[in-house]
Amino acid sequence: MKIEAVPERLPALEGKLDASGKRFAIVVSRFNSFITERLLLSACDGLMRTGARKQDIDLVRVPGAFEIPSASRTLASTGKYHAIICIGCLLRGDTAHYDVIVNEVTRGIGQSAQETGVPHAFGVLTCDTLEQAIDRAGLKMGNKGFEAALAAVEMASLTAGVRRQASGGRKIKTGVRLRTSDLGKRKKHGRVQRSKRSSRD
């Protein structure tokens, strides 16, 4: 199958790194605070650098990563925020507890975002060792809190853009294939219209 290049002038709807006029909530876990506080500081820095005001950022602290999805869902359901930033740190231990929590946190955050329509940025570290977490909280691997903030800003902008476009009344035309039963009904009333597109297009 030959894959053709995307035309250069094909318009694309993208978010901007502009947080001005938008409200954000940050949900941060107190567990492994040595790491999460570093992530939090960089997340706030990312928001402020892109134009967010301090009064437009709400901070919510939860006991551990497992509680992040529930708090995020509650915040998103208020309709006050353009995006939620989820921050936590999970380190692998000697039992299966790590895998269970990682799966639940990931699933919960994703489900909250999908069901509320509010973007959720994933800033939860899932590392094998403390050294890996430190590297991702401001050392060799950058700071994942900062990256999560930028993702939240971009997705908040994109979501707002999509909603503006939708409210503008623009409709996407798609080829609709009628069922045989529908054709029979419409023939009786003399209203059958052939589609401009054939099934071979």
C-alpha cells in the first residue's frame, strides 16, 4: 500500500501555547513529595511562561497517585477549568502493587478526560527506580511537570478552537450510504436522489 505525503497546504487545526484567559487545575500527589514538588514547580512555571495568571491556577493536593483520577474528575465536572494537570510519582516495588496502581491511575485519568471533555495532562511518573524519577524531575530527562503543563495549554487551546469551529455552524460533508430498506421507502415517494459520489470513489 502506497502512502502519499500530506499536502503542504492542507489546513490543520492546532492548539497554541497561549494560556492567557484560561483556567487550570493541578492535582498533585503528596506521596513521593521529594519528586512531585519538583514537578509541581515546573508545571506552574510552564503555565506562567505561556501567559497564565497565578489566580487562574488552582492547586489540589491528594494523598497518593491513586486518588488523582477521582479529584481530577470532580474538578473537571465543575466546568470551571480548561484543562487539568495530573502530577504524581510511582516507584516500582517488590510486589504487584505498583502495576495495579499504574493501570488504575492511567485508566482513571484517561476516562475522566474522555467523559468530561476537559483535557487532562498526564504528569505522573512511573519509574523503576528513584534515580529515574529524579532524572525526569529536572535533571537528564528534563522535567515532566513542565512538559505536562505545555500539553495542557496546547490541548486547552485546541479544545476551545474545535468548539468555536463547531458553534460556527460549519458541517463536515460525508458520503452517506443508504440502506436497501431506505431506498425502497424513498422510491415510493419519488424522492430517491443519486449520490454524487459512487462507492468506487
